[in-house]
Amino acid sequence: MLILSRKVNEKVMIGDEITVSIIEVRGDQVRIGIDAPKKVKVFRQEVFDAIKAENKAASASAPVIPQLDFGGASREKI
């Protein structure tokens, strides 16, 4: 893990396309801004973990296949 010290309005570059900016430091909280291409998904860790858990649960469940009736049912004539 790389550990850096940054002040307000200073930035960190990740590759050529991602910029992390320090917006504000207030007490024990730091507000950051992330500028990344739309193809790069950016999540808070707890949201990312929830998405992974949801995807894992969905892949483990049995698929639901609806029953279709292609015959025998009467239809109203228009």
C-alpha cells in the first residue's frame, strides 16, 4: 500500500486518467474528489462490498423460468 500526505487542493494521479483531489479536511474527515473516465467504476468500499454480496447471492440462486402457454387459451377477437 502506498501512503501519501496531501494538503487541501493537492492531487494524486492514478495512471494517466484518474485524479484524486483533496477537497477539504475537517477534524477526522477528509473530503476527496475523484475524476475518472465513465468506463471506470468508483464506489465506496461498503457499497462495493454490498454489490459483490448481492451478485454472489444472485449467482447462487436457482433461475426462475416462467411458464408460457402457447396453446389452448382462448383469445378475444378484435
